[in-house]
Amino acid sequence: MGHLCLVPRLGAASTWEAPCSVWGSEGASMMEDSCRLSRDPGPCSGMLSRFFYNSSSMACETFHYGGCLGNGNNFYSEKECLQYCGAPQLWLYDKSLLKSSALSGFSKRWTVNTSVCPWDVISS
């Protein structure tokens, strides 16, 4: 699957190997843009607990999601949020490691394709 990169582990002093290719600014800007979006609860009235990446504090924070529409800065868990927005090294990886998933409405977000690169291997 191409070359392997040594990448710092999240929250650790060690590294891990991951397949990578420089697939350009397209992927980086796509991911960066989602992480820079403000939290958006959407127009529905649900009270689902979710996480968004606050680019000012550089941390994942909780918010209440209404259940529809919103934007791509919307994660089920803090771990998912940190792995996506708190790990810029993923922006250099082979695009096959990522997959697009539709949220309610018209928004999409990119996440790691765990069938190719499981998170427990990446962040353990």
C-alpha cells in the first residue's frame, strides 16, 4: 500500500507506522475546514450529546445536537473527535484510509476507514 510513515501517537511519546502518500492539499483542507466549523445543533429539537472540535481551544467539547442537519464538526465521542481533528498527521495518509459518511441532511464528514486501518491499532 505504498510507503510507511512514522507518526507520533496521540498523547504519547512513541510513534507508529502507517501507510501514507502525499495526496495533496485537497484532503488536508477538506479535513481542516470541517474542524474549523462552529458547533451547529441544527434546526431539530433533539438533545443528543455530541462533541465538536473547538479550533480556538484546540480541544473537543460537548454540545447538544438537535438530530438533523448541522455540519461535519459533529462527533459521537471525544475519542472520534480527537482522532479526526486532533491528529493532523492523518491528513498525509493514503486517501483509502478515509471514508465519507453522510450525516442527517446534506452534510458529510470524513472518518478513518476502520476496515483498512483500525483505530485500536492507530491510537493504542
